[in-house]
Amino acid sequence: MTRSRRENIKPRRLVRSGLPVLLALGAGLMGAGCGAGSRPARGATVAARTASFTVSAPRSRPRIAVHPRSSRPRVTVHPRSSRSTDATKPLAGETVVVDPGHNGHNYLYPSIINRLVPAGRGRVKPCNTTGTSTDGGYPEAAFNWDVALRLRALLLAQGARVVLTRHSNTGVGPCVNVRAAIGNAARADAVIAIHADGGPPDGRGFQVIYAPDLGATARTYAASLRLARAVNHGLRASGVLPPSTYVGHDGYSVRDDLAGLNLSTRPAIFVELGNMRNSTDAAIQISPQMRERLAKALDAGLKQFLVASVAHLR
Ligand SMILES: [Zn+2]
């Protein structure tokens, strides 16, 4: 993978200002599938804040009937069509956790985001990272947040329950392990983490990232792969961005180092919606109209996955 190469990309802001690369390293390396864009902390004495997150209780909506007297328990999964009779709300009864990567003020709290947390597969990673940015200074965290809000609006309009992993773009965190826990606690039918990459300047395009069929992710692998395929199809069909030209293939990447995937007990993917270091992709990312089209592409993929699925983890 090109992860180590992308980790070493120096944020343009730091290069221009002449600050040592060590500062970038100290401010939190890449942790969530993106470039290691980092900004020097402003206001070093700013008091640390701890973001709080509320996850509503999971639905009590039994859909799996187990018949105990058979020699082998039979599991009956009710068709998805039984869940919603309102054609205008095709996603009624579905829970989608939308995880906008990073947070707009992470750079103010290096001591918080550099703290090591469990990342799954026996590894630890920094709590969170600052994310990357376009050469023009549009931060990835702001892009992720904007696309997440647009996606949430689309999903809510179709009756879905939507849980965000953060509630603003002016806070810090939460840590990557907490983001995964939010999806698990919400008993999400689908989890999608939204990012944009900081790749080589000549590389373009989107990636849909899923975890390998290994260890803790084995139980969610099949569903996560279906989710990845549906969202990949949605993004391709939109024509906004090409599949990545520099990492993975056909717009897919398989990664075993992402806490958000390793620690998820629900179907989960990450998306990297273009390369912020590429001028063509960046021009798309800074456009509100294009961000809306990207959100619609994600929505189309999620809907295809949610409506088509009849067997779910519970
Ligand atoms: Zn990111």
C-alpha cells in the first residue's frame, strides 16, 4: 500500500512557513486513511476539551425468529420489505452511522489526539489526526463534515435514523476507537466514514476501503464487502470522481490498519472522496454543488445496500 508514502507527505502549509517537519509528526500522524496534513497548534495554552457524544438506544425490533425445538436452530430473516410500508420512506427502520473524519479543531489539541488508543488487531494508534487539506487551504475535516451533513439530510428525508460520530467541526475528536464504538452502540445497519486523501499530486480519484476477511472483521466481512460494492457503484455512476489512479484498484482498497473498521461489529467502510493534493480533485472538493453530488452518490450506494440486504447482523 502507499500508506507510508502518504504519511511522509509534508503539509504545504508547513513547508511554506518553514516550520520543521517534526512539528507535523508531533501533531499527529495519519490514522484514518488520509494524508498526514497537520497545522501548527495555535494557542498552546488552550484548555483541553472533551467532546461528549450521545448514542440513542438501539431499536427493539425483533426480526430474527429462532425455533429452539429443531435439532439445529433455524433462523428466519424477515424480508426487508416488511420493515417499511411507506414508499416515500424507503429507509425507515434503518440506522446509518456517518463518521466525518477528523475534526476541525484537532490541531489545537495535540496532547489529546496523539494519545494512543486501541486500533484493533492488537495495535494502537493516535486517538485522531488533523487530516489533510487542499493546496488552497480547504481542510479535509471541513470537507468531511460538509459531505456528512449533506448525506445525513438525504438519509433523513428517506426515513433513516442517522447517527453522526461528531456534532460540529469546531471540536476535537472523538478518538478512532470511540467512533467505532458509536457505530456498534447504535447497532448500525451501515457505517460510513467520510474522508478525503492526501496523496501524490498527480493521483486522482476515490477509494472505497474495507477490511480484510480476518480476525474480528471476519464476521462483518461479507456485509462490509456488499456495502463497499454498492457505494463504489454509486460513486462510479455519479461520474464526479474517477476510481483512484494511485492506490488500490477499481476504486477499492483493502486495509487492516484502520481502527474504525477493525473495531466495528457492524458493516463498515471508509471512503476517500478524492485526493486533496491533486488540483483537479481539489477543484471538485471545494465546490458545494460537487459535494452535494458526492453526497447523493453515497446515498445511492447506501440505499442500494440497505434495501437489497435481507440478512443482517444483529
Ligand atoms: Zn481523513
